Amino acid sequence: MTDLLVPDAGGLYCAAGDFWIDPLRPVPRAVITHAHADHARAGAGEYFSARDGLPVLTHRVGESGRFTALDYGAPFELGQTRVTLFPAGHILGSATVRVESETGTWGVSGDFKRASDPTCRAFEPFACDVWLSECTFGLPVYRWPPTHEVIDDILDWWQGCRDAGRPAVLFCYALGKAQRILAELHNRAAGPVWLHGAMQPLTEVYRRQGIEMVATRPVSQADKGYRFAGDLVVAPPSAAGSPWMRRFPRHSAGFVSGWMRIRGHRRRRGYDRGFVLSDHADWPGLVETVEDMRARRVITIHGSGEALAGHLREAGLEAECWNLRASLQAARSA
Amino acid sequence: MRAFARLFDRLDRTTATNAKVEALVDYFGTADPADAAWAVSFLTGRRIKRLVNTRELREWAAAASGLPLWLVEDSYEHVGDLAETLHLLLPPPDTGGAPPNLSRMVNDHLLALREADDDQRRRAVLDLWRQLDGSERFLFNKLLTGGFRVGVSKRLVTRALAEVAGVDSSLIAHRLMGRWQPTAEFFAALIAAKSDDDIDPAVPYPFFLASPLDNAAETLGEPDEWQAEWKWDGIRAQLIRRAGQTYVWSRGEDLMNGRFPEIEAAAEPLPDGCVLDGEIMAWRGDQPLPFALLQRRIGRKKPGAKSLADAPVAFLAYDCLESDGRDIRTRPLAERMERLDHALRAAPGLLRSRPVDFADWDALPALRAGARERGVEGLMLKRLGSPYRVGRTRGDWWKWKVEPYTFDGVLIYAQPGHGRRSGLFTDYTFAVHDGEQLVPVAKAYSGLSQAEIDRLDRWIRGHTRERFGPVRSVEPVHVFELAFEGIQASARHKSGIALRFPRIHRWREDLAVTDADSLSDLRRLLDGGRQPA
């Protein structure tokens, strides 16, 4: 029997429902788990997304195409299937997808995490036969410290910079992580926090959806010659090493990412400080979620899935690793 | 251990040199001298001999963390640092008790492992893993596995110690030379304010290192203020004759006594209180022999008659640092040359690296171009008025090496790097054409920019053909220009050749695989190059 979902167009294709999940190439019908660029691209004829995620999605992919907002937990029919979105806890409006058909029920993650996040609804498990799990951090070395400890560390570092009269430049992804940090800092730190231009519009989208965050100002509004001494500046990693950084003489650079769990990852990027905070599940989170989904079969996608699949096989489950990007390359060269 | 771990955290949390020195000064100024001595030892790159083999460590960590061994191995391959991998995999510690001081940790726990049997060692390590947390546990693993690089150079440590002691850093550098035991007494003497009368006769001076000449020689000023010498292709060494004893030190601060008996014999007639800087060379008659012959001698602690006959060595002196028991490093080079000649008159078995005559700067390029035929690496330029400085100080000593050989090779294998490059494919194997086949001829690790490394890493992940453990074979698509210093016939390599110091010059995206060089191109260098008997 063929699988309900198969790799295609850089995402997953469901023939029974005639739709794609997170395709990277233009397709007629796309179910989008969340608006990060490796999951959501412009050019689909029709988009289905969680209601909370729609403003960010249209901000990212534009308004062309038809958009359908879906409520979490409310099933809708697509072809021969019944599709339901559940909160993924990854970023605002992120979802996991349940696809029910007469051949069985599949659960598909885009990205997800199990740690709490003030900007989005917590991950909700559901029962399925086959679980397609993201596996960005699929090795047991990835174990996240509690969020409040990491925020304490960030505040301590900022205080140290304030004492030394230096700017504290914190790098993090512009969508999701930045707003999560700004929300965590709400009520814990006095603003304003300076924002890189790339983060400004997305942060506004979050604010319009009622996410409470510390006060922010775009760096572009600072006076000419202002030196940001003791201030916190939040910027995307792409700004590191760019001429833009000359605005922050003597700065200390921190990076917030799950990758910072590994010392070498931080050192080769030249960051002074690495803060281990991720919007993805860590290894215990991945393993725990497999149990919570009660699936008989697990397929690892997005990242280094071989180790997790091997580990699950040893635990008696059916498990394999799919490379969705390979489907994109095959389609390209064909 | 705790204070040392906090020092490590401070060093690890900044990329600024001044902040690192400040952290070191704070630590050395307040630490217990016995702890500080061990800290100096580790931070300057000295290791304790490996106490536990890494296979055992991996097995114990697997058991302690409830993971299968293969998952520990996969994790190590990803992280690229065993001490860190173990630390990240182990469960959180049991208790919050204070860990022992650094010196007690080393003396009572680590060094005690040497006498312990297998079972005792396992239990001792597991106990400490259960007690230690955070950076303490990571550092404990680092000490256990021997390697210790934390982003501070010996130079920075020297600078900080000089600041604590209130003396010149060249004095600290001297006190750190040679062999010493990390004890409280040693540390007290290290940061003492007084002068250096009490230095052990075996202790060498810090070496002065040349910098690569990056501007035209003309920019150095008047040619008659400079001395040119051949840059010899041997082992840099310091030859000490003091108190009736001879000591031969390598630049890596290994005492090499016993390895080169012909040099020790030749040094015996030197006047007492004499220290020479020079090069150990494989040498026969008045000719240098290839470096490969010298390599056969380096590994032999007590060479037999056959290696002495097959690979004879000589000491080529080019500087004199101590004469008649007086440190003359601050005297100008021209004067030191006179003292060198004086010393060598007594010891005719030692050779003198003669200055190369040149009237003006225009004469140098031709001399340098002929270096390879002479069996030397290029030219050295030294300011006649300069003192003998410490370490890599720019301005007075320049090295001007011959242009390396180059070839265009095809990337065929890649494997992940370690440390700073962990998790990235940065160790590459390159091949050249041999008929229909591609044969590997060189491994290279350096030469690409971070952006190129990142791009190549992504490409490798998407174009892997096969995996052999950590090694991946990739589609032969990318061509790179590689530089190397020399070539030797080799029976151990499939290609039949071995290249010396290969490194990546450029990513040649303009070239296709068919444009890469062939094995016969390289072999031609072997036949045409200098191959003295």
C-alpha cells in the first residue's frame, strides 16, 4: 500500500487530498505549518494556515493566492481526507497537521517545541498511526536548559554590558525567536530595546495580534553618533560582521539559538556569548513527543534524522528518515 | 577547580584580547599558588599524559547516560570534541558539593588514576562525573582526555603573568621555558620580582621567530643594514653548553638529548656558558639532505649505527644568545655574529650558516628563485642592529620563502573537522587524474574562507555518494588549486607520492574536473625536482 504522504516539491504531497504540506515550489494547494522561509513560499494557488499564523504568512509570502484560515482542532475536508491543525508551539500561529484517511491517520510536524513560549499556544499532541517528526536537533547532546535560566543569563550579560558601558548586541532569528525574547523581557526589563530594521515589521505584526512585548525602537531612529552604550540591540544573524555593526562600537555579541549548545558552533562564528534557547524540540522533547503521539511508525524529516530513527528502531518502533529536500533536487534535475 | 572554571568561563566568553588578559590577571593575582601553577601548565599547552583511553570514556559515558554506544559515537562526530560530547551527554550531577581545588583535583584525583586498576578508574571517573557540574565537568573531561585549548595563547598567559609579577614579559617567557614541575614553589618563583640568576642551566631562552615578508624587500630600508641568510629546511633548535653539560632543545621545547649524538659530540668543545640558535639538518659533506631523511631521525630516541649512517645530521648555527655565561640577547646581531664565530672556532664540528652576500635589494629575487635547487626554503632577512627578541615580534626578522608548487585537484572525500570547525565538513581529500581514475594525492584542512567553508559544507551534504564512518565520498565536481612545499616518492601512498604541507590556495570554480592535473604532472616534479642522493 502506498503512503498517504510522499516527498514532493520540497515538501509532502497527499494524493488522496490533492494538497501539499510546506512545499518549496509553486503548487495549486498548500497547507502551511508556519511562515519560516523553509516552510512557506510564495506562488501557491491556495494556502491553508492556522488563523493565528495568517498575518505573519501573508506578510512573508504576499497577498496573491487564496488564503483560508483554519481554527486549531477544527477538521475540514480536503479531497478524500480530513485535515486538522493543532498548535505546534514553534512560533505564533504554527501548526502540526493531522491527515485522516481511510488508510489511516498521519501526523505531520513542521517545526515544534515543547517548552513554553509566551508568543504562541503550547504544543498539543494527538493520536496518529504515522508521525512525521522534525529532527533539527536529533542528537542527545541537545538538551535545553529551562527558559527562565537562559533569560536570567541574558539579563546578567546585558547588566554586565551596562556596567561596562558597552552595547549588548543580541543576534537571533527575525521571526519567532526575536519576538519570544522580547515577550520574555516584558515586565522583566526596561526598554526600549533597539531593533534591526529586518525585525521591525514582524514585531509590529506580533503586537497587532496582542502579543505583549518590551518596548522597542528601530535602530534607524537613533540619533546620529549615538553609541548605544549599555543598550540592548536585537538583530538577525545576517547582520553579524556587516558594516551595520559599526554603529555599535565596543559591543559584546550574543547569539540565541539551540546550536549554541555546542561550543565550536559559537566560537567559529566569533560570538562572545551563546544562549541556548530554541524554538525546536530538544532530544528528550523529540523522544517524548513520539510517545505522546502514540504512533506505530515514525518518519524523521527536517534535519539529522538518522540517529533518532535508529534510536526508535532499537526501542521497537518502525522508524525511517526522509530527506524532503532531495525531492526538490530530483524534481529540479528531472 | 571552581576558580579555574570561572576563569575558563571568562576566557571563553570574550573574543577581546584585553578582556582575556584582564581575566588572567585577576585569576593569577588571587589564586592559590599550587592551583595557579597547574593553571599555567594547562593554559600554556602542557598536557598530562592521557590517563584513560577514550574508548573506555565513551563506554562509561554511554552507560552513565543510558545511551547505546553508537549514539555516543554519532554525537561525538557531530560535536567534534570528546570532552564536550561526554559533558553534554552525561545526566545532571547528583549533589551540589564544592569540587576540589585544581591542584587537588590533578594530584589526588587525576594523577591517582595512573596507579588505579581498570575498575577503580571507572568508579573514580563516574564518581567525579556525578559530582561535577557545568564548566567544571567539561574541564575535568578536557584534563582527562589530555587536550586543552581554550582560546588563549602562551603569549597572553605570559603577558598576564608579567603584569602580576611586575616584570618584563620576556623574563616570564624565559622562566616558562624548559622543564618545570607545576608546584606552588614554581609559581612563586615564576612571578617573583627578582632577576634571573637562579635559572636552571638546562633552561633554554625563548626563541625569536621570523614573520613572513609581506611587502617588497625595498621597503625595509638600506640593504647594508640587513643580513640575508638561507632559510634552512630543518628543525629549529637551541644548543646549550653550560656547567659541562650539553642540552639540545627544539622550538617545541622538547629536550632532544640522545637523538642527535653527532651534534652533542660536536658541541662538547664549546666554551662553557654558551648558547647557540640554529637548525638541525640532515647533512652530508657540504650538502643538505631532504627533510624526509631528517624525519627518520626525529622519531628515534636512540638512533642505531644504520640510521646514523643513512641519515647523518649536523647543526647549522646562525645566532649566539649567551657567551661566556652572559646573556647577550640585547646586543646587536652584528656583535652576536662575532661571538658566534668566536664560539665556533672552539667547536669545528658545528657548522656556520654563512650570510648570503647581496649588494642591493634587486639581487635578492634571483637568489630566492634558486633556493629550491640549493635545497633551502628561501631567504631570511635580519636587521644587523637588532637584538634577539622573544616570540613572533615583527620588524627585525623576516622570512621570504620560495613560491610553493601548485596543482589543481578534485575534491573526492570530506570529513567533519574538530573544535572550532566541529560539525562542518572541513577536512578534504583531493585527487588527480590517473588514466580513467582519480587517485587521492593530498589531504588539506586550511585555506578557505568561512563563507566558502559554509557553502562547500552545504554542497557536500547534498552531494554525498557514500559514507565510510565519518568520511563521505562526494561527486567529483569541484576543483581546487592546492599549494605544497615538496614532493617525495612514497611506497605507502596509492599514488606513489607524498606531498609536504599541502593546503588550499583557491577554489577554482572556473575549472571543470577534466581541467584538473594528472598524476604524471606531479610525478614530473618528482623527477625534475632536486633529489640529492
